[in-house]
Amino acid sequence: MTASRNTTVNIDRIHSELDVVTIPRSYQTELMEQAKHENLVICLSTGSGKTYIAVMLIKEMAHAIRASIRDGGKRTVFLVKTGSDFH
């Protein structure tokens, strides 16, 4: 998935593209599970899958994202630096 400046990414598109991506490494799954319960700042080296962790978390929380705000629904904003790799 390529996202450019001022692009809104549809959660259904993330679902379909994430299903095709490789199996996460154990540390990625562990960090995603921890992020479901608390705020995290994840510091990993380039190419270690930080974006993938974020996308897995968004997918995991899709049910809350789809609900209306009135019904307790959440919203997700995922920002990446211009020029960053976002696949």
C-alpha cells in the first residue's frame, strides 16, 4: 500500500493488504499485544517492522474504529514522515 501526503487510507484496504503480508515476527506480535493495553513508544532500527506493528494494531482495533463516536467508537490517526517507506 502506498500512501501519499493528504491520503486517507480505508480500513478495509488495510485488511485486504495485511492479509497478504508475511507472518509477523514474535517480537512484533508481543509489542502489538502490549500496545493494545497501554501507550507505547517503540524504538526499533530501520526495517524492523515498526509500521507493520502499527498496521497490525489498527487491524486488531478495527471493530472499535468502525463504531460511531456516539457508541464509544475510537478513531485512529497514523502519521508517517514524508518520504518514509509505507508499504
